[in-house]
Amino acid sequence: MKTDIILCGVGGQGILSIATIIGEAAMNENLYIKQAEVHGMSQRGGDVQSNLRISSSPIASDLIPKGKADVIISMEPMEALRYLPYLNEEGWVITSSAPFVNIPNYPEIEDIYADLKKLPHVIMLDIEQMAKDNGIPRSANMILLGAAQKALGIEKEKLEEAIRRVFGRKGDAVVEANIKALNIYETDSY
């Protein structure tokens, strides 16, 4: 088992929480894990990117070479495009469809959608709206993680256990909101 994951988005969107949950679930399965430096995490609104490598055998490097990522999980559609050179030919892009316009020359969203739709394996969801519709507005990132679950090769129950461990100190309401979010998207559709 080997899965190379690029996590990306904008500071404050919950990318680090997604990485923590995946990492916790992988370590609990006694898998090897390496995570590269995260950029921009100290700046709300800045670019955030992380390489996360999971394997059943030892991992030599924490950086994912171009063309080798199995999955891109992106909280922002333009950020997904930014890391496409790292995606392998059969890789998956799971991204929010809602743009986070934080630069003056942000591309036309329809152009971004068109580029993403050219890829063989893409899931685009309005996770912000889905979170609001389900009464869990602060858990949009976990909806995206749930949509990526099958591509990650980690059982949903293992991700739920990781959520309980990671968010447990924040109380039952936070844990339950995040588990609810994780289970909103049905991965049987791919």
C-alpha cells in the first residue's frame, strides 16, 4: 500500500486538520507516514500546501516528485490546479468548487472548472454550502476528507476513530459535527 497525497488550500480553511486526521488514521494502522513542510500556515489567506506520504513499507523522502501524487485534496479550486503537475495520470483531484478570491487577478472560475473537468478523476463539491445545509458550517474540510476517503485507501471507520482522538479534547459536539461531515458524501459513486 502506498498513497502520495498533496493537500492544498488557503490558510484558515482546515488543511492542517485534514492532514492530522489522515496521519492519525495511518499511524493507528501501523503504516509509515512522512509529511513535508507546510507553507503559509501562519498566514490566514495565504497558500497552504503539504505533501503527505503513506506506505506499508519505509518511505525514503517526504517530498512527492512531479507526476507521482495519487490524490490532490484541495479546499480551493485554483489551488488544485496549481499542483496538477504533481498528479499522476490516474490520480484523483477532490476539491471544493467554491473559490477563495484572495488575489486581484484571480482567474475566471469557469476557466478553472473547465480545466479541472478535463481530468479523468475529479470530484468537485460546494463543501461550504453542504456544511451550512447540514448545520455544521465549521466542518466543511471534513466533508472534503469524506469525499476523498476511497481514493486514500483508508477505511472510513479509521478516519472516524482519528477524528475522535484528534478532536476529543474539544468536546462531543465538535467530534460529532466532524463525523457527520465526514459521512455526508457517499464514496460509492466512484
